[in-house]
Amino acid sequence: MTFQVDPISPVELDVNWLIVTIAEEDNFHPQLQKIDDALNGQLTRLKENGDLTGKSGSVVKILDAEGIAASRLLVIGLGDPAKLERTAFDKAAMTAIRSITEKEYRSAGVVLNSSATHDVNLLTQSEIWAKSIVVGGFGQGLHKAEKDRFSLKDVTFVIESASVEPEVKESVARGRMLGDAINLTRELVNRTPDEMYPESFAARARQVADEYENLKCEIWDQKRLEDEKMGSMLAVARGSDREPRLVIMEYLNGGPDAPTIALVGKGVTFDSGGYSIKPSQGMITMKCDMAGAATVLGALSAIAEMGLKVNVIGMMGMVENLVSGKAYKLGDVLTARNGKTIEVHNTDAEGRLVLADVLSYAADREVDYIIDLATLTGACVVALGMDVVGLFSNNDDWSNKVLAAAKSCGESIWPMPMFDEYNELLKSDLADVKNIGGRWGGAITAAKFLENFVNETAWVHLDIAGPAYAESSKPHQEGGASGVMVKTLVETVLQLK
């Protein structure tokens, strides 16, 4: 795929598809007006007839665009320009790209609008379009004989003035790198459990690290995990014939005075629920239970590709949670890496057991900040739905930084309470803590459980159980893995550099 930025007139660009935006306003922006003039007022007539509304996500296609060099024209609606935010622009851009990548086309042109549109400026637009072009042409049909999603080969970003070309090129490059990172995350999550298991994920992580000089990869095997006394994580792995792995990736490019951030990912490559076994309907998508780890790997690939001057350590705990004679059982008492004992009341609450040991290791590394990501609880989906990530934290300043990063890149996060009263629900008669807190407030008690393993380190837990995996497609989103939070992680790191 090639990207170029060109101050060419949009009516002169010879491509398979020319894409241009329209907002809900009286007048066309200058670039759209040029196109309308070349089409002898066809867009004006469509608008007068109510067929070109500019409503957010609305798509109008002109398949025989006589009067312009492009073969076809797509006009995508943005809604009210006074209220347009990055999330809505992102959805509109993804809708536009997905609407033309169901068939194979070689080339497209995207007309950038330099007019101020609330908080979506020219550079934000170009980054979002580049990311959307990369992501929107990549489907989940990895094993289909006939593809149903096709990447564009050549894309031109049309600008009004050559003076902004260097800045737009930089934004396009950033968007492309984010898109590649999101697609890496999506691919890993979409792979079948027979393809993606702890050892194969670790091998893929090493492969990614080998692409970048400043990205180092260390993999802990079963024996090393035993030596490190990761008893909580090892218990979850016992039921599988496949050994667990801890993947540690270091990108230390910020120098000794820069803060160090640990990104911790839950990597349960398949979750049967163990002896607290899931029903078939609940198990069918459980290849996605390693989305937290895949998100960390995707974010690290983008950070390394961008060459950011930051210090980041990725830690991904990889296990399978299966049923066998060796599997851990309800009533077992486990000893985590930090010495805390855990009474098992549900073997399907396994992700927190994996994270407990990895978080403990992150805290022992004396990093400045921790973010963990996990498809942790159905309770978070009940609370926030399928499109919003739950945020839990022990530090308001760190929480606010992550929330601000998510907002600035258009991803939806909502902060959840962490009151000490929830600790009462985790008390055990036999051990320091239980691994579940009962029926109520399940997402919060899961977070409170994790809090036992971070010491005093500033920590944010992101429960991505809803947004990480879409069970069906939408106009702006492919079904399957979404790659949610890759952008937020990169943006958080950027803000701290």
C-alpha cells in the first residue's frame, strides 16, 4: 500500500474512488464545491432533494462521476460541524472505507478539508483517514477461501495548499503506523486457539521484537515461572498440555531520567472456564481472552515503529484455562508471587490470577506507572455495554492522564469506583483473599483483587471485555477483534515522554 500527499485539484485526480466529507451545514466547503461545479451541480440537486443530508455516517455514492477524473465518488456525512469530535469522525472515516473495500479496487483519493471542524483539524483528519484505510481493508476472514475484504493499493491525500504537505505527511505516517499496530492486535485475537497458544504467541512477540533495534524480548518458560514463584498464574495453566509463558518486552529509548511505564496484558489464549465450565455459547469466542496481551504487543510495535523517546516495558502472561485431571479446582488455595494466598471460588475467574503474578513482577521492577488490560469480566459489559472500556485505578492523577489520552484519540473509557468497602466482599476464612467477590459489583471486586498486587505503584486497570471483540459487524467496524486501546496506550506514552 502506497500513500502520497498531493495539492492536486480533487476533480483532476484519476482514481477508482474519490472520497470527500460533507457536514450538516448550508454551504459546501471549498473542495466539495469544486467537485459540485465539475459535476454541473449534481451534489446541489441531491442536497435539495434530501438525498445528500450530511448526517453522521451517511454514505452517498455516485458510481458514474462524469465531470471529474475519478471513476466513482463517495460523499460521507459528518453531522453537525459544531459538535463533531474525533470519535464521530473516526466512525465516519471507517464507514466510508469499509463501504468500498468489500470489492477489490486499486486506488482511492481522500479529500482533506482544511476548514476548522470543532476539534478535528487537518492533521487529525489525515491521521484518522490513514488509520482507517489500513484497518478498514483488513477483515477477519483469515481462513476463507474467497476474501471478503480488500486493501486499497494506492491512496492519495488531496490537500488545498502545498505549504501543509510536510505536516500532513507526518500525520499520515503516524496514522498508518497506528493502523498496522491495530491490525496486528486484531489478527492475533482473530487467530484460532489451535494457532494462538502461549508458545506461539511468544514466538510471534519475538518476531515483532526482531524487527526493531530498540525492542528487546525475553520469554520465561515453565521452569523460570516456577523459579519466580508465580504460583497463581501456574495454577491456571495446569489444566492444559501447553505450557504457560511470560513475555517481557523492553523498549527503553527515553533515557534514565524519563519515567518507565509497564503495560501488562492478560493472555488467556483459550478460556473454557476450567471446572467452572462455560456453556458452549459463552465459550465460542474465548479465543479473544488474550486480547489484553495482543493489545500490549500491538502498542509496543507502534511505539517502536515511531521511534518514541520513552521507556516502556510490556509484560504478557500467556496461559490456557482448560479442564483435566491436573486442572486447579474450587477450594484450592494458591500462593501468588508476592506471597499473598488466594482461595479459589471460581476457576472461570482466572484472568485475575494470571494478572496477579504479572502485576507483582511489574511492581517489583519499580516502574513509575502501570496499565493493565484484560477481557476480565462480563460484569463490566453489563455495567457499560459493548462499546465502553471500564477504568479502575488507585491513583487519580494517573487515571486522569489515561482518560485524557483516550479522549484525545477518540476511544471511550469510563472511570469506575474503587471504594474500600468492596474489599469486604473478597475476604476469605482460609486465605488472604478470595478470587471472586460474589454476584454484585463483579467488575469492581475484580479490580480490587488486582489492587493487592501493585504495591503503591500508580496503576490503571482497563477492563476491555466489551469493546475488544465484536460478535457482528457494523458499518464502521468489522466483526471480531477490534484492536481497542492500542491508540490510547500509544497516546498515553506520548503524553508522558
